[in-house]
Amino acid sequence: MNKRILKIALPAIATNITIPLLSLVDLAIAGHLGDKSFICAISVGGTLINMLYWTFGFLRMSTSGLTAQAFGAQDSPSIANILPRSIVISLLACLLIFLLKTPIQYLSFNYMKLTPEVAQSAAYYFSICILGAPAVMTLYSIKGWLIGMQNSLYPMIIAISINVINIICSFLFVYGFNWGLTGIVLGTLFSQYCGLLIAILLWKHKYSNLIPLIDKKQIFNANKFKHFTKINGGIAIRTLCLTAVTTFFTLAGAKQGTTLLAVNTLLIQLFSIFSYFTDGFAYAGEALCGRYLGAKDYTNLNKSIRYLFIWGWSLVLVFTIAYIFFTQEFLHILTNDNTIIEASTEYHIWVIAIPICGFSAFLWDGIMVGTTMVKGMVTAMICATLLFFSLYNILIETIQNNGLWIAFLSYLGTRGIVQAIYFKLKMAANRLDD
């Protein structure tokens, strides 16, 4: 079982490492351009972009879970038609994104009360990055399908290609052509469409045998489309809650001033790094749990969950030690602004708590995506989101930014606890235990 988990998890981790690396490089470039507003612009503009994209993150997850179950059941026609069905919904999502971008930008900027310099830079960053939506949405579908097919190697190749192209272009545009913030954002946009082209070529190379099985009637089959939409709807509610919390975390930091916004922006990168490692095992959970459920192999389903949590606790130990001893060194890589680094010391304790509070939530997300236990995911996320906003409103007046971090970590812990309880009750009710 360990070999099966690592075969999926390791390439997925390698894929995910490139995602925070991309963000860190963008922040590092901006942090050394001599204008603090550029860091804030990438934080604010990037948060709005992610809010829109993450809202449709259900496309990857639902595609992954359904594909994994079809793979386990050895249902080739379903495998062939899930991807184009997902891409159709992805392209419809792009239209909605373009319709929502202006009102979301207007409302968010008004709420944050940004300085004119930050608002101008953030609006510029946002307006160009949003043009990558068709590529990003389609890649969500392709990545989810590949993971469901137990193939995390191709997503790794795609992600590494995107990020290498992005980093090269960003350095070239910023330091070679002196384009400043424009160079950073154009590097991101160009790399996204290159990634989509690479994904299409890889899919055609390995899975062209499925092309004859693609059937327009099956893609738009009313029952299957309804089932796909129902799962998407449930995960969409979960994703909206996640987006609300993540976005609000940045907005709340912005309301406390430029320095604290910069501090939270840099410290949250440590959460991102841990989450991307843990997500590698969550992807293994999606692929394997979906596969074993589709094959009705409940013994291996339960065994895979046990092994996933052994790996999860190992990650907690490693990252907790790393965050205790190396947080300041990490921040020095990102910025040479001593004001930001000194201000971050007050919140070091919350960074150390990230692994123990967050690992369970990520692993259970993967397990529930693979088994398409949508109600459990939604229930856990709603409970955690309500707790987050309640604690924030209670604590923000007395302990300010510490209250924001306490609310965020409580939100992570609650997700894992509720999902664990739900899954065990569900398994017991259906008698799926060993």
C-alpha cells in the first residue's frame, strides 16, 4: 500500500512544490523592487484571482473522484466521457468569471480601503491575470481526470513546465526588459497557456485510444450530467466557504495596515508550503479511495486511509520542527524589509501550530473527494467557516491580528474533526469496515 500511495503522492508533491515556488518567486521579485505596494498588489490581486478560481475548484475534485471510481470499475466509456463533460462545464465557468470580475474587484477594493498606490497596482495585476481563466479552468478538469486515472506524473510535468516558463519569463521581463510589475503578471499569463498546450499534447500521447469512445450523447446524457452537476454543486458550496475564509484572511490583514498585510502575506506562504505537501497525500487519497470504492474493495479502502494518516503524522513532525527553527531564515529569502520581518515575530507561534491543526483536514478532503462523500465535506466546511467568523468577531477587538490567526487555525482543526466523525459514522452505517 505504501508503494501505491507514494507512486501518486510523490509526483503530486513535486507538482505542488512548484505552486508555492511560483508564488514565492513572484513575491521575492516584487519584494526586491523597492516598492512595498508591489508585495501588497500581488497579495490583493492574487487573492481576488484565487478567490474566483478556487470557487470553481470543484471541477478538479469532482472529476477526480468520478474518474477514479470509473477506473476502479473498469468502465472505459465513462472514463472517456467524464473529461469532455468536465471541460464543457469549465468553459461555462469562464464566462461566469468574466461576468463577476468587475463587481468583485470593486466591492473588494472598497472593503479593504487600499491606499491609491496599492489599489492601482492590484487592479492592474488583477485585470491581466484574469485573462488566463480559460487555461486555468480547463487545466482543472484535465488534472482531476489524470489523478483519477492514478496518473500524477503528467500533472507534475504540466505544473513544472508552467512554473519554469513563468519563472524564466518573470526574471526576463522584470530584470531584462525592466517591465516591473507588468513583467511579473505577463510571465504568469504566458505560462498558463503554454501549460494548457502541454497538457493537451500529453493527453493525446497516452490516451488517444479513448477518443473513439467519446460520445456527444454520453457527454450530455441527462442523468450523468445531473449526477455530475449534483456532486459539483455540493463541492462548490464547500469551495465557496473555503474561498470566503481564505479571501477574508487577506482582507482582514489589509484593514490592519500595509505592514500587517505584508506580514500575513509572507507568513501564510508557510501554510501554503505545508498544505501542498499534505495535498500530495490527499491526491493519493482521491485516486486510491475512489478506485477501491469503484471496485468495491473495502478492505483496501480502509487500509489506504490508515496508511495515509501515518504519512500525515510524519509530515506534522517534520514541518513543526522546521517552522520552529527556520521561519526567520525563510522570511529573509522573501524580503529585505526588516520592518516586516520584525513585525512577524509576534505571530511565530501560530505558524508552528499550522501542521498539527491542518493536516487532518487535507487528508480527509482527499478521502471524501475520492468516495464522493459530498455531504460530509459540506457539513465540515460550514461548521468550520461559522466558527472562523465567530471567533474573528469575538477576538479581533482585543487581540487584533492574533485573533485572526487563532480563528484561522481553529477553522482548520474543525474541518478535520467533523470530517473524521462523519466518515466513521457513514462507514459504520454501511458496514464497510474490515
